[in-house]
Amino acid sequence: MEKRRHRKIRTGTVVSDRMEKTISVAIVRSYQHPLYKKVVRATKKILAHDEQNNCKVGDVVQVIESRPISKRKRWRVQSVISAAQTAD
């Protein structure tokens, strides 16, 4: 039997949940600028498949790389790490 290839796993914050079964996740990474040596923060937004529609804006989620689900969706929600703080 063939072994599955290594799949990328990223952690990010949900910034939009307006779509049906889809969320937008902002992934922030920090790196050092090669010339100026300053730490730079880069943000990338990706679309992830959320089958149960249980993710809300502000949740911290873990997404895993998957087969193409639609034109721009290449990630699935693996787990919700922490839920957003709701104001009562």
C-alpha cells in the first residue's frame, strides 16, 4: 500500500465565515529581512473547507492541505484550537 505524502498544516485566524461551508483564514508568519535584519510580519489569506459550518470569525483554527475542492479552495479545517471571545 502506498504511503500518503506529507501534508502542510498551518494555524491561523478566521477572518470571514460568510460563505457556505467555506471560511477565510489569515495565516501570519514572521521572518527576518535578508538585508535589513528587521523582523517582518507577512499575512496570507486562504480559503478553507468547513464541512459543518461551525467556525466563526475570530476562531483560531488548524488547516491541512488537501486536494482541490474548488477554484481557490485547497485547504480543509482540521480542528478549532480556540473559539472566539463573544461579547454578551
